Amino acid sequence: MRSVAAHEGTRRGGLVITFASIWSWMVLGVTVLVWCPMVAIVRLVTAPFDPGRYWAGFLFRKLAVVHQRLNPLWHFTVSGTMPSDPRRPYVVVSNHESFVDILLISHLPWEMKWLSKVEMFKIPLVGWMMRLAGDVPLRRGESSSAVTAMAACRDRLERRVSVMIFPEGTRSASGELAAFKDGAFRLAIETGTTILPVAVHGTRTALRKHDWRLGRSRAEARVLEPVDVSELDASDVATLRERVRDRIAVELISMRAELDAVDV
């Protein structure tokens, strides 16, 4: 009897996941269709006084907030001390667990321009909004593209808009924190821009591997203490990189322990 009841519970759970996933994908599609002209209009209206495309980008990120609130499978939170001035530029860096990290970090209450692989810009509607928002494309493996992308990031910082970079370069296949690349830290030192670390945990379960269905996720993005770089120079890139990575690694241990305590 217990095995029959367990099987029935599993079946019902699977049906819930299936129907919730269908609903969530429909909501995402409709939201993208509605959002694209809205972002285009905001960009057009604000162009004369907003060269940094702050407000077009800010609206674009809210798409993720609306979708998550209508998605019964995902529960996202943000924590930590948020910047008091949203127009003070930071080089924001975060660990990278899943594609859903992008949707989670978009819940933070200020605008950032994302350094993103060029393939993302080719997605209809979403890619168009990324261009309207002023996000920065990067073609992996091409040094010339990296140089161009870093120049674009400097431009965004000069226009008083933060930039968001995943220093691991790509999502961690194992879930463990991978080595950080130098780019974000060299950018911060060269421009004298404070680094703002963010620790992300819980998004790996949001997307099922090799499955169109979504998964249940309780995820959090935690803003950590800013790291000043004003006294550093090019010789300090590696030290800064490891210092920030260690800080995120320590915070992830704490976040995992807290999540485990909630699940018990």
C-alpha cells in the first residue's frame, strides 16, 4: 500500500510540474511579447537625456521579476546591503550556477549592463531588448571581441551605469565555484571602479537538464560588502581576483547551510 501511495504521489507531483511548466513558459512568452515594445518606447523617449540607457535597461530587467512572481515553481529572494545610490557605477561580479542566475540577479533594485555571449543577442525579441538596453556582447574565444567588450564596459561605467560580469566565464558544470578570470578585476582597477560581489545559490534546480519542464527552486542573490580598488594597480589583479572569489566562496557555504536548515 505504501508503494502504491508513493507512486501516486510521484505521479501527481509530476503532473503538477508539467502543468506549472506549461503555464510558466506561456507567461514568459506573453511577457516577452508585451515587454519588447515597452522597452523600445522607453528607449526612444529617454534617448535625449539618458545616453547610458539606464531606464530602458531597468524596465527590461523587470520582465524577470514579473515572470518569477507568476511562476509557482520558483521562489527568489535578494538580500544584503543594496547600494544607496543606484547611479554609482560598480563592477558587479557573481558566481554562475545556472542560466536562471540572470533572471534572479535581475531582481536586484538597480540597473546593470550585462556582459553576455553574443549568441544571446540573436534570440528574437530578447536579443533585441538586450541591444536596446545597452548590454555588451562577447564572442568567446576571440581576443579582439574581448577587447571591444571591455571598451564597451568602460563606456557604460563612464555613463554612471554598473556592469555585471560572471568571472567564471560560463556556468559551473559541477555546481562548485570554478576559477575566476581576470577581466572583471582588471577592468575595475583600470577604471578605479569599486567591485560589488554577489553570491547566488539555489538556481541549479530551476531548469531540468535535457527536459523542457522547469524544476522547483528556492534561490537567493546576496549582495556582499563592496571591495575598494582605489589603492590597487595592474600588479594586484590576481590578488584582487582571489580575494573576491574567496569572499563569495565563504558566503556560499553559509547560504547552503541556511537553505538546508529551511528544507529540514
